[in-house]
Amino acid sequence: MTHQLSPWIMFLHADLVVQLVMVGLALASVATWTVLVAKSWELRAVRRRIGAGQAILAGATSLYDAKRALTPDHGPVTDLSEAAAAELRLSADMPAAGIKERTASRLDDELARLARSLTIGTGILATIGATAPFIGLFGTVWGIMNSFIGIAHSQTTNLAVVAPGIAEALLATGMGLIAAIPAVVIYNAFARAITGLRAQAGLAAAEINRLVGRDLDRLAKPMRRAAE
């Protein structure tokens, strides 16, 4: 009896609809763990690149020095420095008063783009976490409904007869929870990690804005002397 009620045997003897539900939940679980591996590697790489870029910014005396030292391997920090340099080029013939504000706006846009790129792939985790229990419950309801139909046809309430069908139905709910719980936990962990990376990139953006301010002050000093 133990062998007959093993999960695999219960799956094989389940109704076709319940089997489809179980297969879908199994695929959802595989997707969850795949996202975990791929996204963990991506976030670690981004954290390492931002940290290396911050070290370069800390030792730079101007935006030009920072851009010269930064490479594509520094990822988001390089993009932030390029955005600041682009705004400086576009504002070359304009008063310096509003350049810092426009640069900060560009940096905010880059940070928002970074946040969007980091969240790619995490939406499936939220979807699985929210829907998997209900999909499993649907499989359970369908299976129990078929079990009651079988009871009516067999005209017996012997537990040994009806228990296998009910166990097969409940297996769907169990698989739904197995798929949903890790998805929710992993999604929340990624949300915290992405928030931390966004804050880390924000510190790099603030340092770039400070470099832009220093460069503007250096340019304004000779102009003030000439005016005097």
C-alpha cells in the first residue's frame, strides 16, 4: 500500500486534468530555481562592478579622470559617468547654474533604467508565488470531485477505496505549495538585493555629481578672475 500511494504512482493514477496541473506546477518550480541561479549570478556580478567603479570614483579628481579609468567592465558606474559627460557636452554653451540639476536628472534616469534591468526575470517569481497555490487547489478540487463521483458509482464509502483518489487530489495542493513557497522567499530576497544595489549605484551617482560640481567650479574660477 505504501508503494501504491507513492507520489509517482499517485501521479500516474490521477485524472488527466490533475496530471496537467501537477506538470505545470513542476515546470513552475523548475523555473523558480532556474531564475534563482541565473539572477544570483547576475546580481553578484553587478555588485562587484559597482564596487570596483566606486573605488575609481573615490580616487578621481575630475569626471574626465574617472571616465578615463572606467571601462565597460564597471557596468552601471560607466553608464552613469557617460550620462553625466553627455549632459556636460550638451550644456557646454549654457550657464553653469542649471548643469548640475540637469546632470542629476540624467543620473536619476540611469538609476531607474538600472532598476528596471535588475528586476527582469523576477516577475515570474511573483506570478508563481501568487498563483501556484490556487492552481494546486484547483487540481485538488477537481480530483476530489472525481473521487466523489467514483464513490457514487461504486456505491461504497470504504476508506481503502476512496483514499487513493483523495490522496492523488491532495498531492496537487502539496505541489502548489512546493512551487509557491520558494518562489515567494526568493522573490523577496531578490527585491532586497535589488534595493541594495540601487542604493549602491545611487552613491556612485552622487559621487559623479560631486565630480561634475568640482569641474564646474574649476571652470568658473578663471572666469570670475577675468571678470574682476
